[in-house]
Amino acid sequence: MTEISPYIKLFFGLILALLGLGYIYKPEAIERINRLIKETFLNDSYVALHRRHWGFLLLLLGGLLIYMGLARLRGW
């Protein structure tokens, strides 16, 4: 079995802890970040205009990850 790097676990743990503290002590900052994400990345007009760019990028990253996983499993 492959293991997840402890650095990745530490990184995501710190991100989640900071997000939790933000929800407790600074909810207005979390609301601003949420509004910013909705206005930029989840905007329907933005998605309609840049769908091919994002689609090709995601296909490229997905293909790369699949190749890396198969190469590790099969020992290429």
C-alpha cells in the first residue's frame, strides 16, 4: 500500500485548523472569501467563457496523475 506523505497531512491539517479558527473568531473574513470565490471561480459567465481552458487543463492533470499512478504500480 502507498502511504500519504506526513508533510501533506501536516499541510492540510494546518489549513483545516486555520479555517476552523477563522469560523470561530473571524466569520466576516470567511464570508468575504466565500463571496470572492463565488464571484470569480463559480461565476456562470466565467465558466462559460473559459470552459475549454479549464477542461484541457483538468484533462492534462488527470492524464498525468493516471500515468504516474500506473507507472508506480507497474514499475515502468
